[in-house]
Amino acid sequence: MTEITALLQGVNAGDPAARDSLFTLLYQELRTLARSRLHRSETITLLDTTALVHETYLRYLNAHQLEFADRGRFFAYSANVMRSIVVDEVRKRNAERRGGAAEHVVLDTAAVDALAQDDEQILRVHEALDELAALEPRLARVVEMRYFAGLSEEDIAQAMGVTDRTVRRDWDKARTLLFAALK
């Protein structure tokens, strides 16, 4: 049994030390996951890699009765948490932009328009992904793991217990459905 598997079993049993050790052991991989997520969307959020990983850890601490069967499911869960953090950050920024306590001063309308388009696109993708999850949950999980977490087809296949070819077909089908929903 590998060290990660033993720690995952400890997390499943509710051991806080195992949870902390697991996070410490996988910290660099989580940073890589966060970096790939934030690299694709530099203008979307003010979060940096470290902040995203630490916010993910705080959500682990607040979530109770987490159970991870294997390393792949842990990273699938992490991808989902990172997605929700980025979406929450965009929503928070949009709410502040629409009437927060600060005085609104427009310095450069081109920059504001570009940010608004990126924010709207992320929210539209999020809503389309929620619709896809209602119709085809497996396709939505493939998109989350591939787009939001940057996992490879092999990692996704292992996490979901399917073949690489199934992941490729699901990815193609999900992209087609999302493109149609976003038009």
C-alpha cells in the first residue's frame, strides 16, 4: 500500500493528522493543478496559485466526511473545489462591480469591458456545465477534470474507472454540447 493510499484511508476514517499529511504530501501537485487552471484564465481572477491551493485546503477543512477512494478521486474533488473557488471569486467581483461600498470610478473603459467579457464567459461556461451535469454527469466530470484541473486523459480515466478512449469520446461530446449551449 502506498503512502498516499494509507493517508487517504486515514482521511476517510476522519484522522485530521492524515488529512494534513496528505495535503502536505500532495501540495506541489495541487499547486501544479492550480497553476494550470489559473494560467488558462489570467484575467479571470485575482487569485494566485498559492491562494487557490490554500483556499482549497480551507474548503477541505470545512467539509466533513470526505471520502476519497484513490488519488484520482482526490484530484477530481480538488478540481471541482478549485472551479467553485474561481466561480465564487468572479461572482464576488461582479457583485462588487455592481454596487459595492466603494465609489465607482471608470479609469479605462476598454480594460473594464475586457474583464466583464471574461467574467461573463466564465459564468456562462459554469451555467452550461451545470446544465450538462443535469443531462450527462459523467461528461461534466470529464470537463471539470480536463479543463479546470488540467488532468490528462489517462488520469481522468483512472479517476473515473473508464478507458482513455471513453474519456476522449466524452470530451469530444461534452465540447460539442458546451459549444452549442454557449452560442
